[in-house]
Amino acid sequence: MLTVITRLTLKDGADEEWDRTMNDRLRAAEDQPGWIGGQLLRPLDEPNARVIVGTWESRPHWEDWHNAPAFRETRERLEGLQTGPAEMTWHEAVLDRRGD
């Protein structure tokens, strides 16, 4: 199981549209093979920043998702609302404890 953490900054006033579009994207990801779960976070001290936490069974599953029409349809729209490119880091789960 792998988790990808993506951090980005939004343009002023873009937060509602970006959050709504990302919500649509995460819903679509639920139907993807290999999807385990995800979160969209807003740092308390940086209201224009966003952190996306996506957990996948494998990196190839994540790569397949990035080629899916539902992902590609939102890519340009989301990137246009950001101040620059997103930063991604990959993490392997050593321990995963979640409540039901």
C-alpha cells in the first residue's frame, strides 16, 4: 500500500471552485481499481494551501488513474486555479490503523 501526498497553493479566490472540482475527482477515484481512500486537507495557518492524501494498492493503480478520463477532464481546470505546480511525495505504509 502506497500513499501519495500532494501539496499545492491556490490562487486568491479559487478555493471554492478548486475544492468542488477536487471533490468530484475524489468521488470518481472511488470507482478506480486499487483506490483505498483519500483526504483533502487545508492547513489551518495557510488557507490557500491544500494537501491531498491519496492511498492506493500500488503505484501502477495510481498511474492508471492518471490516464483515466475522469482525471484528465479535471487536470487543466484544477491546475489553472493553482499558483504553480504541485509537490508530490510517495510514502510506503509501515502501519495503517483506521476506525470502521
